[in-house]
Amino acid sequence: MIPESMFILAVLAAVFLAGASLGQLLLRLRLAKLERANMEIEQKKLSALKKAIHSRAIIIEHRGPNQFEREVRDEIDEILGDIENT
């Protein structure tokens, strides 16, 4: 009787471990999918931000930027360059 109950416990443990492993794999796949979607959303946000800053820079150029505005625009361009490189 004892060997049969040990066998049953071993089979139950194996089934539990296989289920836990499969569940973890499915969660990792879902997490990867969500991370990819999040990255796409972030890229869209960065693109929209870049367009907004660029359009603002064009408006400043039409008004004739002073030294401070030119420095701000240069700083923004540098930050956007860093964002694009990452």
C-alpha cells in the first residue's frame, strides 16, 4: 500500500510541477506581449512629442528667436537626439 501511495504522490507532484511550469511560461509570453505593446505606445508618444516640439520650434523661428530661445531649442534637439539613440 505504501509504494502505491508514494507513486500516486509522485505523479501528483509531477502534474503540479508541470502545471506550474506551463502557467509560468504562459505568463511570461503574456508579459512579453504586453511589453511589446507598451514599447509601441511609448514610441508613438515620443514621436508625437517630437512632432509637437518641432512644430513649436518652427513657430519660434518665424518670430525671430533670441539667444535664449535658440539655446532652449538646441537643448531640446540634444535631448531628442539622445532619445532617438536609445
